[in-house]
Amino acid sequence: MLVNPIRKIKNGDSNIAEQIVSENYDAIYKYCYFKVGNSEDAQDITQEVFLNFVRNINTYSDRGKPRAFLYTIAKNLCINWIKKNKTEYLESTKEIIDISASEHIDSITDKITLKHIIDNLPKEQQEVIVLKYGHDLKINEIATIIGKSRFTVRYRINLALLAIKSKLSGSDYIEEKLRKRLT
């Protein structure tokens, strides 16, 4: 991991900016796809995320990794897209479980069951579960992205995991896999 990457970019090192884009592009795309449910729109938003990142680099206070900054930009752009395309967004189906999370779920039945359960969670819980388990973000990064405290993020994750477990009625295979990734 780079030391002070934002400072280096501000000082004119374009190679660092390119490295940040290449390291984070796929994860930001997956997040945008989760939010908008459409591949083409997710690609457009992802491009806009990185354009905004470069345009607004001087407003970023260098307090750590730029990944949280990228996710915050992505979240705001997705919210704007959803507001603009509300009817289309509500009609589309979205994939909650991305490739990295689905590797931990063995059967199609479990995937369908888990997706249905996650789809029925409150939006706040859906978002933290996807960011934590689908994108491997840390609690601090999620807190920065959603603009809430670390306590609130942990609380939402725990509520979501409890809801998932209760809906699975005694089948704790999926919940165990998710919980192992939490620790």
C-alpha cells in the first residue's frame, strides 16, 4: 500500500492516480452495479467516480486510504442516478451477492434464499452487509462511506446477521460463513 498517495497525486504524480484507479476500479464497479442494478449504467457511474476523484483531489483531506473517498463519491453518484431514474431503478432486479461473496455459498438454493432474505432487509442493513462481505471493506471505511459512526455500522451488521439467521430457521451455514469474514 502506498504511503500518502493523495499527497503524491496533489504534487503531480499521475502514476499514483493511475495505480489507484486500477486497484479500485472493479470494486467500485461492483458497488455501483449493486446500487443501480444495470451494467451499462454502473460502468458510466464508475467512470464518473474516477473523473470526480481526479477533479476533486484537492478537496480531499489526506487522512488515509483513498478507497473510502472513492466509495463516498460512488454512493453519491448512485443516489443521484436513482433519483433521476427512479421508475427504471425500481423495476430492475439487483444482484446483492457479488462474485467474492458467492464463492462462500455452495448451492444455488442457498444463493437464492440468501438473496431473497437480503432483499427483504432494510436498505441500511443491505448496504452495510454488501459493503462488508461483498466488498471486504472495514468498519471504519463503511462508516465513512455511509456517514455514520462505527458503532452504527456494527449495529446494522449485527442486526442484519441476526435477521438472516432467524430467516434461515436454524440453518446457520450462510450466517457462519458471513460471520467468519467479520472477524
